[in-house]
Amino acid sequence: MKVHAGDIDGFFGLAVDNLIQFLLILGLCGGVLGFPTSLLLGQVLPAAALSILVGNLYYARLARQLAERSGREDVTALPYGINTVSLFAFIFLVMLPAKLTAEAGGASAEEAARLAWQVGLAACFCSAVIEILGAPCADWIRRHTPRAALLATLSGIAISFIAIDFAVRTFERPLIAMLPLAVLLVTYFSGVRLPWRIPGGAWALLLGTLAAWVMTLWPESGTPVAASAVPGAFAQVGFCPPVPVLGDLWAGLMHPMTRDFLIPVILPMGLFNVLGSLQNLESAEAAGDRYPSTPCMLVNGLGSLAAAGFGSCFPTTIYIGHPGWKALGARAAYSSFTGVFFAVIAFFGLSSAVSALIPVEAGMAIILWIGIVITAQAFVATPARHAPAVALGLFPAIAAWGTLVLTQALNAAGIVAGDASLADRTLANPAAFLATGAHLDGLVALSQGFMLTCLVWAASSALLIDRRFNAAAGFMLVGAALSFFGFMHAGTLGAAGATYVIAPGAGWSWALAYLLCAVFLWLTGRWAIATHQTEASPPPH
């Protein structure tokens, strides 16, 4: 395998990107979900590394084959790794509600964490199946759904569950996280390359880590690293090969909560993975490297199936940014290096040691930047006239983030007051919220099934801008059907999070409202034809 100079740059950049995902898994699964270290180091991360290894070796081979067929040496492998958006979506929208619901039902913390892991395995498995089955119809979906709707849904997740959270944490740890953010803004926004050809992400991680360790000399700084934790982390080093967990996967697939999350969370995430992969393949082709879509989609799905079968809850996918790696001069070897690197890290139990040395705060700027770029892409990669549709599509995700913060605040108040029932009693009294000007019922309705709500309203809005009234009415009918069965809007909010009511007629009032909107849009279309008003509306001023 021939190695080019750019492969070193490419490996370092892609490795740092995936390393942040590992640190996030350790931090969020351990801190938020309560996963024990033995589960993370013994099952989750080795399985994640296995899927990364399989995918990167395949894409490196595919790049070499393309180079041989074309006689070119500038072919760049597709970047591949853990799906960042799915990582956050499955943790906060699937596993965390499952954990809180189990605890509210009387399960111990250990039992609730294991259930959350099993449901997460099922979510990863279902996402993989959707990607495999969805590949043949992905083009049809793209043709019939405005890009503004697809990207608005994605950007809603990015701005609410990625960008805002890490922006808050950045300003919580300014001496550690703000300089790395400035480094990324310089390298990625201005395009200026820093000394020694070291990528901006590596500089950000290095400076953030250095700041965290320097602050250990100042006991009052509250630095997230501690020299005393390093020996214990290295004591956990050992051989941790991937081991199948088919029994736990089956338990997750059979659990009722998995069915509750299938339509509002898992199905949209699977479809976004399909469409995102196709968009990345198109981006690679525009940069000069044309790869076959069907085998790539199949490998994405198989990689995620392997992850679920061996213990990881997080799908893997083609990354955004192939043109960037190509500009660095990366070819095929950088992909192979990345896969092997993470296999070594995870299979020998080094993940905890890396986590002890490198705090998540040092790399938060990279994830924050990803959230910014995904949000901006929804406006940049769509026609300017569709910008209002994109903006409207952000509201449901922001409402979902608001409900999460609300339940966190009320649970914190219950801890302070020593009253575990405080959050549930408060949320059960919407009149108390109205007295302060907060409309709890509306917030819950907008947040329930927010991905589907975003898709329906952003798509309808984009189609209305183009004066395609019948198509817009069709999306309203989709909203009516989803609402009627409770996949959107219907449900309640408790201390454990949102609870869906999936049953015929569960959201009948919203279904009727959507039906009225569909009829109105259809009649408006007829009126527009009769009065010769069929031209697309001009861009808003």
C-alpha cells in the first residue's frame, strides 16, 4: 500500500474526529446514562472500533480499485466513522428516556442503564436495516422531498442537541475550551494553515488538553482532568476483543420502548443516514472520485449491524468532507490507518487511558463546529428562496431541546428540595406554567415527534414558496396521518421525559387541523390556477 504525505494529514484529522466520538461516548454514556466502565471498555467501544475498522478498510480498498481502473494517483478514500448526529439522537432521544422511564418504574440504576444499552443496540440495528433497505428508494425520496426539509431537520438536531449544548459547555470552561474554538474558527473559516502542517483540529485538541493539565496546578480551577485518575485508567488496559451480544440485542428489539422510538426517532435517523450518504457520494463525485452508491450504502448498513451485534449503540456512516481530505492530499492509506488505530485503542483497553489524558472539553470545539456547519449547510445548500422554510423547520427541534432543559431543571429542583416527585407534580399542572407565561401543552405538542413535524412543515413551506400546492397539501395529509396515530404531537411530559401515546385517534385534534390545512392548500391551488397565479413567489425581502 503506497503512502502519500497527505495520508498522514488525513489520518490525523480523521482520527481526531473519531477520537472525539470515543470521548463523547465515554463521557455521555458514563455520566448521563450511567453505563459502567466495564460495559464501555469491554463491549461498546470494541464494537464501535470493529465497525470503524471494517468500513475504513473497505473504503481504502475501494479507493485503490478506483485508482487502478482510472490510472490516477489522486483518488481519495471516502471518510468513514461514527455518525455524530445519531450518537446524540440515540443518547438523548432514545437511551436517556429509556433509562429515566425504567428508573421511574422502580428499576435500579444498574438495571436502568443496562436496559438503556439494550434499547440503544436495537436502535442501532434498526438504523442499519433501514439504511440497507432504504438504499434502492433513497433517490425517490430525494426527488419528492425538498432539500430544505431534509436539511432543516438535520440542522434542527445540530443546533439544538449539538451546537447549543457544547456552546454552553464552552463558556462554562472558558480557559480550556475557548482557545480551541478560536483555533478552529481560524483554520476552518479563514482557511489559514497553522505551523508544521498540523490540522486545526489537532491544534485545538492539543491546546485544550495542555490548558486542562496546566490548570491542575491551580486547585480552585475545577479542571476536568486529574493526575490521580491516570494510574487507574492505565490499570484498565488489557485485551478487550469484540464479543457478540446477540441476547442483549434481542432483548432490546423485543422491548416495547423500542417500538415507541421506532417511528419518531429511529426511522427518521435511518432515512437521514441514507440521504446523507448519497449526498456525500455526490460530493465525492463532484471532487473527481466517483464511487458506486449501492455497495457503499450496503457497507454502511453492514458496519452498523456489526456494531449492534457486538455491543455498540452507534451507527457508522460516510462522513461529510471528502473534498477537504482530498485537498489535504490524502489518498487511500489514511483510511486504513484510521481503522487500525481505533482497533488498537479499543481492543487493548486504551480508551479509558486516552479519556483520562484528554478531556472532552479540549475537543468540544470540533463538535461545536460540526453543529455550526450542519446548521449553516441547510441555508447554503438550498435555494435562497427556501430559507424561510429552513428557519421554520428549526422550531420543533428547539422545542424538544427546551423540554429536555425543563425536565433537567425540575429534577434538579427536586434534588435540592429532597422531593423526588416535585418534577412530576409540577409538570402535571400546566396552569402553573400559564401563570408564568409558559405554555407547557404547546411546548410538549411541538416537541413530540419533532423530526417528523419539522419534515412536514419545512417541506410544505418550501413547496408553497414554489407554489406547488397539491404537493404541499400531500405533506399536510402525511402530518394528519402521523398525528392521528400519535407519532406527532400527542403525549405527555414527565420527569423521565416525553411519553408517546401511540394509538388510533391519539392525536385526533392535530390530525383534524392538518386535514383542514390540506384542504385549504388544495383549494388555494385551484384558486391560483383559476386566477393565473401559478408562478413561484419571489424571494422574501
